[in-house]
Amino acid sequence: MAITDKKVAFLLTRGVEQIELTSPRAALDEAGATTVIVSPSEGTLQAMEGDWEHAETFDVDVPVAEASVDDFDALVLPGGTLNADALRLDEDAVNLVKAFFAADKPVAAICHAPWILAEAGVAKGRKLTSFIATKTDLINAGADWTDTEVVVDGNLITSRNPGDLDAFNQAIADKLS
């Protein structure tokens, strides 16, 4: 499935769950999209395997304060507890998420990443899924939470955990094609 004319922002920071970054990024790169790491972190950031083991480091392409929704066709939000918790406290990251929803562009979030949807006020009335630990927060934010491999609600795509990556990646590619 070719999506050669698409540019996709991956919004993340230190503590990102590596496979939730690398798997969707590789799938989109392979399909021909241009993928860009957007972050409040500067220079490089440390990815994790789970919440305890350091994995690889990744270069930041665009500071989140300089990122514009107009420059991208979609937004992917990888998980990781540390990553997701830090991003939902970053005003520029939250504003970028709000801008993607306001522009009605695809947003894909996996694992803990939907936390930022609650912070941005865009979870209310949306059907979605996430890692079980964020279920109550998302329900309290007004989301219709369900325990399913992948949920597509309009331009919002969500999945629960790394075990759902194949379905998550396919849903993103389908939305972009």
C-alpha cells in the first residue's frame, strides 16, 4: 500500500516504548510515507523496553514548539508510561494534539499514549481503547473505552499494547491511503 505523498509526525519524548515507535514508523516508511520525530526533548531521546530497560536512542527531527499541523498528514502517539505521562504535561504537545483534531487529521495512539487525549479534551464522546491502566482516566474524561485490539472512531485510531501493533499499523496505513 503506497502512501508516498504522506508526511507523518511521531510525537514522543524520553521513555517512549521503543517498539511502539519503531514498528509503526517502519511500516509507514516501508509504504513510502515520510516520518518525522517531533518532541519537547532536544537532540536525542532515550527509548525504553517496558518501563525499566533502556533501549536505543533516537534523534529529534522537529522541536514540538516549532511543529505545525499544516506540515503533516497524520499524527502518531507511541506509548510508554514515562513518555505518555511527560507529554500530557507539555503544553506544546497538548496543543499539537488539539490542532490535529481541529484540522480533522488522523491521530493514532497506542498503549498509554491516549492519556494526552484526555488532557487535550478530545477524548470526550470518542470510542477508543488503551492500556488497561489508563482505562479509568479515559472514562473519566468522557471516552467510551473498550478492550479491543484496535478501535477506529473517525480519524482517531487507538490500540492497547505492543501485541496489537500489526492491527494498529494496518489501521494507520488504511487511513492514510
